[in-house]
Amino acid sequence: MLTLSIIKADTGGFVGHSAVHPDMMAEARREIDRASASGLIIDGHVASCGDDISLIMTHTYGVDAGLIHSFAWDTFRNTTRIAKELGLYGAGQDLLSDAFSGNLRGMGPGYAELEFEERPSEPVICFLADKTEPGAWNLPLYKIFADPFNTAGLVIDQKMHAGFGFEVYDLYEEKRIVFDCPADLYDMLMYIGAPARYVVHGVRSKTLGETAAATSTQRLSLIAGKYVGKDDPVMIVRCQSGLPAVGEVLEPFAFPYAVAGCMRGSHHAPFLPVPVEQAHPSRFDGPPRVVALGFQIHDGKLIGPRDMFADPAFDRAREQANEIMDYFRRHGPFEPHRLPLSELEYTTMSTLTKQLANRWTPMTTVIATPVG
Ligand code: F6R
Ligand code: MG
Ligand code: MG
């Protein structure tokens, strides 16, 4: 069995929270080369989206493997060291713990991992996002694996017609459920339509019995108990031969739907599909970005990547996203641009509640008009 892991962390931004410094990327590449040479991993690729570094690796240790996670942790500590040397912003931001213990669960870095038997031809797409949260994958996963208006194969491919199982996490109560689609579609949408709390963790083909997709599923703020940056999630989707075709997997991103994140992790903004060279959110710390790296995996080797959103067919989504961004920005501090109070990652509300406690009076009280 082969495992494909994407492990990612923000270990410092250049400039502000907009990108990763080239020296940090070079360090991560040196580590990945060393890990390949030593035989720890079969192959690896270092990528970035915004201020997050992703280590994309193939190996045989399975998911949640201590050896692989500790390698990623050490790599992120090294990139943090460089970020500190250069005085980069938020150095070591996602490393929430001082010491590594077992695996990365709850330690800050995010990860999506899939274990599978390599097929004769194994096309996969690795999606990397910046300035948004894990629930951002709910809408495209629904469309890819459950919406026949997106995915023709659900109707006309014999191997897809039975549908897919969706594993959904409740991040608030740390529970999970599997929805059997299409039978459970309406039930599932009630939950995953609320992506701040309910997040699709994985998708499985009912006909092939194969796991088709995996996402990084965490909320840093729920782990740390305070705002420590948006999670900036990643996702792996296997494609073709009874799984959605590459074009069906990319299709949902032709619609720049609104996600939570952007400035101070506290605003709705359009999700902008971009080529790798444009994955540097600057305007209002956004709009949130997504890149798609396509690989063919062969004997465990990562053949690629191909930059899947470097396609003029996504230009219209980009134009539309810019218009939507203008529209949202004109709301300034008002919802629905600003997130509802319960979802704000930054807030002055608790301080204000104390400061203004005496000035709030029952609505029946007559207040003298202030004289200017
Ligand atoms: C978004 C993000 C940024 C920061 C913002 C303020 O995920 O990380 O938008 O929240 O740049 O950062 P500080 O508070 O560090 O000045
Ligand atoms: Mg950052
Ligand atoms: Mg980030």
C-alpha cells in the first residue's frame, strides 16, 4: 500500500502573511531531498500557497505515521529558524507545541493523507488553500462526488452510479458520521452547508471500495483556544477510472464561491482559483486562494506537478471573483462580509461588553440626548 501525505504549516510570512520566503522553500526542499535519499519517503515535492508550506510526500508508513509526521515537524522547525533569522512575520506561527509527541494531531500543522493500492495509472490532484478554513472544501466535494450537474460520471459511468460515502466531522463536538450518498444527500447538506462546524473529512467510492478524497480537518483556533491564523486547508482527490475525471474534480472551482477567512480570518470573500505563481494573497489579505497541483503517481513517484488552474478557462472565475471581492469590500465592517460574531477570529466584543456594561439600559429607560 502507498500513502500520499500533504503536511502543511505556516512557519512565517514574507511579506506579512502573503507568501513564503524562497530561503524557507529551499530549506524544505533540502529536507525532502534528504528524506528521499535516506529512503524515508519514496518521493516528495515542496509547494506553497500564500504563507503556507506544503510537503507532498509518498511513502509506505500509512496515515498518522510517527516517522513521517516527525520528519515534517523537524522540517517546519528548520523553516521557522530561517524565518526568525530573516525576521519574517509570524515565524513558527502554526507550531503550537514545543515538543513533538507521536503524531501531529492537535499540534498545529495540517495534514491530508490517503492510503491506497496504486492503480496502473494514478492521477491525483493536490489542492492547497490559503486564508480560509477546512470547511471550504465542503462545497466542491459535494459537487464533485454528489452533484450530477457537475459530475457527468454520476449519471453515465457504471462505476460511479452507486454513489459515494462522505465522512463528516463535527469539529465542535469531535464526532463523526458517514453519509451514504445519494440516499442521504438532503440530510448531509443540512450539516455541511454549515462549514465552520461540519467538515467533510473523506470520500469513498461505494462501487470500488476505494478512498477517493481526503482533507485536512482541523480548526487551529479550536485547538489553541485563540486566534493563531486560519487553517489554510489542503485536500487530495484521486481521479479517473470510476472516480471523477480530472475535469469534473476541477469544475466546481469555476464558480468563485464565498468562503470564510481573508482579512484577520474574519471575513467572507470569494475563493480565487490561481496558478501557483499567483498564490500570494495581498489585497485585504486575500482574496483566499486555491491552487491545484496535478500528479501522476507511478511506482510511488510523483510525476509532476502540473499547475491545473493555469488554464484560461478559469479566467472568468478570476474576473468574477474580483467583482465579488469589490462587492464584499463595500460592506466594510458589516455582515455578511464580516463573519457573524460567533465566528470572528479577532474580536473586541468581550472588552466592549465589560466597558459598556453600565451604558446599556433596558429599552424602556429614557436616555437624555447627548449634547454636542
Ligand atoms: C489571515 C491572517 C491575516 C492577519 C492580519 C493581522 O488568516 O493571518 O489576515 O490576521 O494580517 O495580523 P496581525 O494581527 O498579526 O497584525
Ligand atoms: Mg501567516
Ligand atoms: Mg496561511
